[in-house]
Amino acid sequence: MSRGKRLYDWFDSRLGVEEGQEFLGKAFPAEDSFLLGEVALFCFLFLVLSGVFLGFFYEPSTSDVEYDGSVAEYQGEEMPEAFVSVLHITYTVPFGMFIRRLHHWAAHLFVASIGLHMLRVFFTGAYRNPREPNWVVGTGLAVLAMGAAYTGYALPFDEFAATATSIGYNLTVSVPLIGDFLGAIVFGGQFPTSATIPRLYFLHVLVIPAAIAVGLAVHMAILIRQKHTEAPRDGDVRAGGRTVDEDDDSVIVGLPAVPNQTAVSAVVFFLTAATLSALAGFLPVHNVAEYGPNDPAATPELIMPDWFLMWVYGFLKLLPTWLSFSVGPVHVSTEFIGGIVLPGLVFAAVVAWPFVDRTEEIHFTADPLDRPLPTAVGVAAVAFIMIASIAGMNNILASQVLGTTTNVVNPILTAALLGVPPLFGAVTYLLLRGDASGPESGRESSPTAADAGGGGDD
């Protein structure tokens, strides 16, 4: 018996390697859009690895220390230790600027890939019975991804980041009855206090990443347990040494997990790494040296959140102050309505949709053009978020683009937010209802394997 065979038998007797052979042959869909979930997974991996590197040099403290580094304008100044450590990472630590940029762009691509993945699932109807639980888990992962980005946004403790983070504090304390308690828990009291940065750092590097890791594990476990969706077949398919009927939804047709899908995943991994490296190498990120350390007595001229939170900022910009009201001792402010209630309703609608679009168990993906109502709802929702995001930049739109004031622009944006999404949705529905005349169809897959067990994508 060869050494290789003895080594294999040793592992097989202890880990049941032979039993895992069946999983290696599981079929995965040969659809490029199905790889968006893998992009998100790899971005999270790069976030963890780059975050570990940055964590070796970052100091989560607002205590003042004397700066003695390579930025001449701050030499000898007393500044918050968190800000000083970010300057040190950026301008002194070897590859520090590159890793910081990579971490930044990985966070943006992480959120973007989750969003695109959810759009693909929505428009192809892959959220339908029995995959509603994974849609809910995926929505939770999207919320956690934005939460991780927000908590990391404050950590440099420069003037811009601290001012932008204070918006989140104001929204937190605006919650009726329990706002001050929540502010004390998350921010350590009235923002900013000496406890603010340590608490946000704790949330950013441990609590939220752990929750994301658990969510990803649950997401993957459900994917493995359930059969993945696949594009409708044009006819009977010869795969895995047998013929699979075009309507047989008990069998999965696609690429074998090993070696085909493994090779595809490796390509996606390196393409993700190359994309992030190119972004980190050529595109700058937030310049902390330009803004300087946090100064409670000053406010930067232009404050706005990242693109994936801009729609929430848009709600805050458009809601009039007269919407605030009180019921006895309970005060409901426009900050609470625009920053908590409306975003909460948006995510509640996203979570609830699979239970609204109830149907019999579905195995195959759908052609969005054959689903007038869901597609119309999706188009209207995308238009709603886009217009709200534009509203978050109303000051730039007014002063730099239109040469006017926000008082002129805001009513127009409000009318657009209320009127354009229903209009787009209605037009989409009418166009698709007239064209929808056949069964749901989709792009042809490239089947090379068949699997009657649980699959790998939603």
C-alpha cells in the first residue's frame, strides 16, 4: 500500500472523507450572475484580513497624544490617539496606505455585491417558496454590512468622519422613550465621549463581523440543504450519465462542484482580488490629513454619508420639520421618522415580499419579462431608492448643478419621490402585461452534471 493511500485511509477513518465524495459532485448553476454571492463572500474575507492588519496599528482612543510622524503640519500637536494612529498607518507603516484603501474598497464592493445579488434573486423570482428563509437571512446580511461600514466610518476620528457619525447618534437618541438609553449603549453617552470610539471599534471588529460570519454560515447551510434554482431547460438534458427531463425539478443540472465550480470560484476570487487591488492602487480614499482631527467647535462645509446610506440621508433632507409631534411625554421627531421609521419600513417591505408573492414550490428561475407585477414593483423600488439618494445630495444638486437653493429643489425632489416610482412601476407593468404570453423562461444554462440532492445557490 502506497503512502498516499495510507494517508487517505487515515483521514477517511477519522473524518469520513469517503462520505464527502458525494458533495464534491454536486451541481452548481452555470450562470455568471449567480457568482455575485461569491464576490460578496470573498470581499468579506478581504475585509477580515485587511482589518486584522489595520488592527495591529490602530488605537481606539480619543486621549490626546503628541504627534511625531511624517505629516509636517501636525508635528508636535496634541491630537486624539485614534487620529494619530490612522496617520501612522497611512504615511508610516509599510503598505499601510494600500491596505487601508483595499479595506475601504472591499467594504464598498461588499455592500454593492450584496445589493446586486439581492436584485438578481428578486427579479428572477429565486426568493419564492421554499427559499423565503434565505431571503430574510440575506436581507439581514445587507443591514449588517451597512452597519459595519457605518461603525468603521467613525474610527479615524477626523473632522469629517466625526461630524458624519454624529448624524447616526442624533438618529439613535431620537427614538422615543428609549433613545437616550440606546445612545448610552452604542455611543457611550452624548456624542462624542471618551467611550464612543472604543464602543464603535468593538462593534466594528467583533460584534458585527461575528454576526455576519454567522449569517453567512446560515445562508450557506440553507443553500446546501435546499436545491438551488437554475434557468429553465430548453429540452431534455444529457448530464451525469443520464437523461434529465426538462421539467424534472427533483434533479439539479449544472457544473460539478469539483473540479469545475472550484475552478470558477478560484477565478472569481482572483478577479475580486485584482479589482480591489486596482482600486486601492489608483483611487484615493478619505484623506484624514486634509480634514484634521475632530473639532467639536467646527463643522466641515460638505457632510454626507457613503452612497449606500445616501437614501436615508435623502429622507432626512426632504421631511419637513412640521412633521414632528408630541403625544403626552412622547416626542416623535422628523429625525426619527426619516432616519428610523421610513428605512425600517423599506427593509420590512423587502423582508415581507416573498410572503406576499406566494406561490407553489419553484425550482427554476423566472424571466423578469414574464413577471409583470413583481418586475414592476422592483423597478418602482429601485427608482424610489435612487431618487431618495439624489435627494441626499440636494445641496450639491442645487448649488453646483442648477445654481439655485435647496428650497427650490426640495419640493421637486419630494414630488419626484412620491410620483416617479409609481409611474415607472405602472409603465413597466403595462408594457410587460401586454408582452407576457408564454410560460416563464430564462437564459439557457450550460449543464454538465446532474444532482438529485441539495444544491448550492438560491
